[in-house]
Amino acid sequence: MTVYIYVQHNTAILIDKGMGLLYNYNLINVIFERMMMMKKVVTIQDISCFGKCSLTVALPIISAMGIETAVIPTAVLSTHTGEGFTDYTFRDLTSDIPAIAAHWKSMELRFDALYTGYLGSPEQVDIISDFFDSFGRRDNHIIVDPVLGDAGKLYAGFTSSFVEKMKKLCAKADFIIPNMTEVSFLLGIPYTDSYDEAYVKDVLRRLAGLGCRVPVITGVHFDSLMQGAAAYDSEKDEFYFSFDKNVDHHFHGTGDIFSSVFTGACALGMSLQQCLDIAVKFTLDCIEATVPNIEETWYGSCFELCLGKLIGYVKEK
Ligand code: PXL
């Protein structure tokens, strides 16, 4: 029996040639549409068991955007390594990654976006680079958040050889999403918190020189009123900016929030400007939701309180 399915407007028509039957199934259409629309992302970063960053942020955020989210944990830590935590545990999962990749390859899994965050060791960066070669395609996106540091300093445990490896990984990415600290380490230039638009455009061009198609810088501000992100599409030679209200507080994990929303938006096929706008807006929502809880939630942001809004933003686009 051969069944042909035609999807037209809001209905699916099933035609069984042999029996000459013709069915019109609205319900099937709904399932069919959802299957066709459901995007798949794989995110590769650590699990900080407590501390609201990396996978515990990326997984709920990308899932809330209606995207199937596969994960490869790079390491398990008891907390993140940022300010306020000491004596954390660290279990390296580097040796698990090639076997996971081989299993997935045998199943011919395909992803609409490959998104990396915190990586635990230089060897791990090489393995992820191979993963990009295996799972990158002309029609999917490789997004690298080159997690290296903040406020002018490298995170605990990172060295200049790790920075060199990360630069090579950036060369394979369609999008990289550094903050200004990471920009300074990737380009080998002094960190500055005071700059103008010409400076941002210059460093964006130099980041594209690393080999990635679209560098995106987070936490960009030209005054104390507005904060946002800047991007450069090197193929089109066009710059993009998105700003919203600046809130004078800094919370750990907001870079992970931005990159996760950006990745989700990319996988959903939004334009670069839309990706920037939704990521900037949601990151601000999370910061504003955290301010009243600052005493209790000093180690991360209250993104959980904003997931409903994110679902709304996705529906609007
Ligand atoms: O948010 C970035 C991040 C992710 N994972 C771990 C970290 C950090 C930043 O400090 O320590 C383990």
C-alpha cells in the first residue's frame, strides 16, 4: 500500500492510491507540522551541579524555545568556578565524548545547531573540533561561546595554551559569542571597559579574522544607560547592534543565558538582528528578576522566573 501525504494550508490529505481512498486529517496535520518544525540542537558544556550556569541554563532555555536539546556534558563540577565558590569538585568527561559522537554518527543523528560553552581542557577542545567536522553541515550552525573569563581575568584553571586552542575552535564556527574579556584574550590585546563604536567595529573585524563568519560581542555599552550586543556578518560586511536598558548589576551566568537564547533563535531560523534582539531582551529580563533576590541568589541569575516570557517572545517572532 502506498500512502501519499499532501500538506496544504491547515490540513493534511492522505491518499491511498491502491484503495482510492482520500482522507482529510486535521489531527495528523498537527502532528506532522510539529514534527517538521521541531528543531534539534546539541549543546556541549559542563554540568555545574549548583550555581546556575552552563548546561543547567542551556537545557531549560533552549527547550523552552520549543527545541529538542541534546547534551554532551564535558565535565561535572560541584559548583561553577566563578567568584564565591572554592574547593569545588571537577570530574573530567573528555574520554566519554568520542564514544558518544561515534554512537550518534552510527545513528546518523543530525542537528540544526551545534553549540559549545565551557570546555574543561585543551584536549577536549581538539575532540570538539573533530565533533564539528563530523556533525557540521552546510545547512546547520556552529556556535562557539569561547568561555574563558570575565572582568579582565581568565577563569580559574585556564591558561594561555587553552586560549590558543579556543582560537582554533573559533575558526571553525559560524558564530562566536565572546564578552569583552574574552575578546581581549582571543585577540591578544589589553582588556578595556571603556571604548566607542569604532573600537567595537574594529575588534569585530579582527575576530572575524580568526576565521568565524559572524562574531558577536556581549555586554557592549557606550554609556551607563544602555547595554547590549554587537555583531559583524563578515560575508555581508554588515554590523548589527541591539541595546536595551543597562542595569547596574553583574550576575554570573548571564553570558550562558545570552548564548543559549541566541543559539535557540538561530536554530529557529531567525535573522541575525532578531537573534540579537531576543537574546538581549531575555538577558535583561533575567537580570531584572535577579535584583530583588540578590542576597540569596548571589551566584547566578533567576532565569527560571522568566522562561514564560521567553516562550512568548518565540511565539511573537
Ligand atoms: O558561566 C560560565 C561557566 C561555566 N562553567 C563553569 C564555570 C563558568 C564560569 O565561571 O566556572 C564550570
